[in-house]
Amino acid sequence: MIVFKQDWRKYPKAIVDTKTPNKSFLNMAALLRDMGVDHYYFHLALLQPELQGVNPHAEGLTRDERARVLYECDNNPWYYLREIVIDHGAGIEIDDKRFRANRANIAAMWLLLACIDYIQIQPRQTGKSYGTDNNSLWLMYFCYTDTQLNLITKDESLRKNNIARLKKLRDGWPDWLNRNTKKDDNNQISLSCQDRNNKYYTHVSQSSEKAANNLGRGMTSPFIHIDEGPFINHIETTVSAAMGSTNTAREIAKRKGVPYCTIFTTTAGNQEDRDGRYVYNLMNEAAVWTERFYDCFDRDDLVKLIKTNSSGRSVMVNLTMSALQLGFSKQWLYEAIANARSDGDNIDRDYFNVWTSSSNSSLIPQHLAKQIRASEMLPTDQWISKENYIFRWYEDVDPSTWYVLCVDTSDAIGRDDIAVTLLNSKTGATAGSATFNETNLMRFAQWLLEFMLTYKNSVLVIERRYNAQTIIDYLLLKLPVNGEDPFVRIFNQIVQKRDERGDDFSKISTTNVSRPKHVYDRYRRDFGFLTNSDTRKLLYNNVMMNAAKDVGSKVRDKTLIHQMLNLVIKNNRIDHGSGGHDDLVISWLMGHWFLNYGINLSHYGLDSKMVMIDRNSGGKKMSPKERMEREEQEALMSKVKTLHEKLKEATSQLDIIRLEMELSSVMSKVKSTEDDGMTLDALLQEANEARDVRRNNKYGGRNRQASELLRYHS
């Protein structure tokens, strides 16, 4: 099975099937490539080139062709999903019935093959069950032998519906491929495949903790699927007991070289009730999914990356996807909500992946929450540092703009996260974000120093508590060595209270990186933003609402949005829900406090006249039409920049033509930029010159598989 790039070596004859009739897989490859994924073509793998162009559903296949299809299904799940799966209820034409690849179902199969547990959260009616059902069928009829698979769901209705869906999907295969016989189970609660000695058992919610424990203990299976976990009685008890029973089964699967995995699929639930809180905590502790996982060298590399970016002890990924991320339109979403004939918490849970609370009041008013939720966007880039830190970018850094680097600190020992946000000082928009849970503080300090040295048009606002002084001390030592003045690069109380501390301010107001070290020793307590009960009230009571009103449309980061919308009022105090986090929110709020309440910002390099100038069109309240037009133009300009950079880097003539056409189309919608010299002709010429420079330089060759793919596309 091809999971990582190095897996191609196991199949020297394998090709990338660019001629598949399943266009959704080709579109998925293009999307992954545009997202910067190097190994973007894994799901197009075809182990036997002889099968290219062969329709496995056609009448009259030869014995040899059938044997090849069967071998391909047994060893290549991507082929099974791409070519075999047919949904009889999905339309009239065959192309409408094919398995439709999207970001969630491709990621789910990939994580399964990589043997990584995950929790998949999606809105209703977006294909969550459909993807998992097909993965289960492949395990049952093509991958496993002598194995038990288990499903746990909340009630008899869902249990029967699951079995019915599996049978219907199985009926879509060619008759000769179906290994089922009259001797196999064919009831409403289980399936069997005696040909491979496999069993698929289904279980429902238990009424008592003892029964839930007994259920879990009986599951000696490498594959367990928990469906709608927040709504299953005593789910924590069942899962905990099951994990102890599955260790042996997992070891056997590992020796056989077949996948093992525990997966959760659900809509969002209530974060405060017993069962919802358990699943909610699992989600919060897991590493947030990123397509950059696809480029890991092997499973060990992947596990290391997941552990660095998660807070739980187990290796688990949070695969939460919105309807828009899955390719559904806003119109589809509006109609689905209207047809649901529901409101409030039910809509938030079912269609926006928002975990609600029954006992607490939500902090963010509905109209602002809607705006914040709508601001969610895909990262334009994701950086993975040598420390395995993942930093999510949402805009290109403008050298003429100052940025605020905000850090909410922690001990980084597996409880609270170190949270980082990067704010654009002109717009207040989130330019980037990251969370780190278990890491060495000195290693993080080194990463932070490198970030500040790379982006010199930034000022650091760091929370001063826990062991943050260790990080600050490191920066106070290293910044001067690198020609940077800590009093300019790090928010400090001497600048903030210049009127009260005039003598101290006079001493540090002239940049002098060669100051004696004892100067920094004397003032080290003045660096950073001290959080306590008073400043926390200031952030949540004063800064929060104003920032939400000013830049609610520019929050962007999915994790930040989730934390923000799950803030509650509990015991007359604003806080995160049980098991949740607010680290990114605190980081974001500190940045907005600095932009709105910071004193003498020019000392840090910021032009006070430009600070937050674009938060609300320079203070002028825009009409809905003006706001929409402005946002459309901003999105178009961002697209222009992205396409221009890709065009500079393009090597295939086909890609160059495609990108030039797309750039021309986008530029035709942009309002006149000729005064800035940014015309289509100028952009094309610049890109052409950049490619000429690249061709004249010597670069190392790509690996054989990537080269073959490029030739294929060209």
C-alpha cells in the first residue's frame, strides 16, 4: 500500500493514473499540489499499469483482467475507492455515482493506512459516514484475514442503518468481485466474510457503567469505529476497556503489515455533559490535521510530528472539516439549515462543528459569532520547522507592514499550550498561528529567536508567567548578539510607562545593542505582558468585544475560532469550557490590547497613524455592499499573489499555460492597478524572467517518481 512517498519503491512498476475517469481524484491531486504538498499524487497510485483504462464494471472482462483487479483491490485501497465504489443512490449517470474524493475522506483513509487514531468531525449530510463505510468494507473484504471489526454507535436505529449502508455499497461492486456467500451473516446487526474469515460486529450504547466496561473488554480488534461518541452512554468506560483489549490485536496487525486504528466519527456535541466532555477533550488534545502530514518520510516521522503538536498522551489527529472545506457551497449550507427546521445550539452543532454548553452562557453574541465563523480560511502555507513545530500562515508577510508576534506561554509539559499568533498591525488580521504543547522551553526560545530574526518588522508581546522568564532571558541574551535591541523588539513596561519612568526610558530610548549585560538583568522583570486576574478581566471585558467587532471577519484560524466560540461565562467568570483551551484566544487578545492600548508604539517601529487603519475602512462604517466588494477585492489580490508566485516556480509548460490563463481571469476582475504598475503583462514578464533565472542555475534533480509525474503532466 502506498502511504508515504518512499512506499513507491516497493512497487517499481506502479504509475500515477492521470487517466482515471474519477475526476474528483484528479481534482484532489490538483488541490493538494496547490496547497504545497509534495506527495500530492499518492491517491492516484495504480500498482499495475495494465489496468489503466480498464473499466472493472464492464461486462466481459477476461480472467486475467479480473485477477488483476482483485489483486489491485487487495493491495491498493486508493484503486478500490477510485474505481470500484459505486453508490446506486447517488444519481443516474455513472460519473455521478463514483466515490467523490474530498479533503476529509482522503485524509481519513490515509490516517487509517498510517495506523493513526483520529476523530473526524463534520456537519451533517457531508459524507462522513459514506467515507468511513467504504473504508470499513475495504478492510473487511480485501485487506484483513481472520479478523474482527467493531462498530459502536448510539442506538439500534443507527446500528441498522449502518449495516444497510454497507450492504448497499457492497451491492455496487461487480458481482464477480463480491466474496459474500449464502453462508455469511446477512442480518441487521452484523456481517461476515467466511472467504477471509472476517466478522463485522455492531454494538449500541449501554445503560450501565458495568455493561459498558464488559462491552469494551470483549473487543479484541485492530479496528474500532465509534460513531456519534458524544451521544453514547459511558463511552469513556467502553473505550478505555477496549483499548486494553486491542493491544494484542494491534500487534498481530502490525506483524501482518495491515492497518490498525481506532476512529471516532461524529457531529459536535455538548462539551459539558459526561460523554460529550470525553470526546471533546480527546479532540482538544489531538493534533490538528494538516495536509503537510502527507509529506512525512515514514510513520515514525509522522508520529513525532503529531506528538509535538498535540497535548494528549495518545497519538491522535483532530480531523475537523467544515462544509465549505469539503467543497459544499454557502447556498447548499443555507438550504440544509433551512430544511433542518432547527435553530440555536442544534444548528451550531450539526452544521458549524461548534461544541455547545447546556449549563453556561455563550460569551460571543450570535451576530458576531456568525461573522467570526465565516472568516475561517485554509492556511496559505504551513511551515514545519526542524523542531517539528507547525506554523500556519494566512497571508504573505508585507515588508512595509509591522506585525505583532503574540505568545501565550505555558510550561509545555502536556497541559496548557504555548500559543502563538501573528497579527497584521494595519488590519488586525490573523497572519499566522501555532500551538505547541510538549516541548523543551529552550528549544522553543531558539525557534522564537529565529522567527524574530527572520521577520525583523515584528514586535514580540509575550505573556510573563509560568516559566516564560526563561524564554525572555534567552532572548535578552541572544537578541543583542544578533544586532537587535530587546527594548525595541519586545514589549516592555519602560516604554509602556514612559511618563512614569522617564529616567529609565531616557536610558533605553537610544538603540544600543552593546549595552552591558547587567542592564538587561536589572530590567528583565519589565519585559512581557503580565497576566493576572485584573489583566485577564481587561482582556476579556474590554478588548474582546471591541476586537470582535473590529476584526471579527479576519480571525481566520480554525483553532482560534473554535476556542473563541467555545468561551463561556461560568461562575461570573469568562473561561473556556471543561477540557477546552483558550491559549490562542489569550495570545490574540494580548496582540489586540497592544495595538489598541500600547503606548509609544513608534519606539517599536510602528507608525501609530497606520495601526489598525484598515480594521473598519479607516473608521468609516461600510455598507454591506461596500464590505462585500472590499472583501472580494482583497481575496482577488491574494489570489493574484499566489498565482504569480506559482507561475514563477512552474516547470511544466502545461502548468505555465494553465496558470497564465487563471491569472488573466483573476486580473480581469481586479479593479485598476495600473497606477502601481501591476498589470497582467508586467506580472507575466516578471514570472518569465524568474523562470529564466531558474533555468540558468543548477539545481539538484528530483527523485524518479516526481520526475515521471512532471513528465506525465507536461
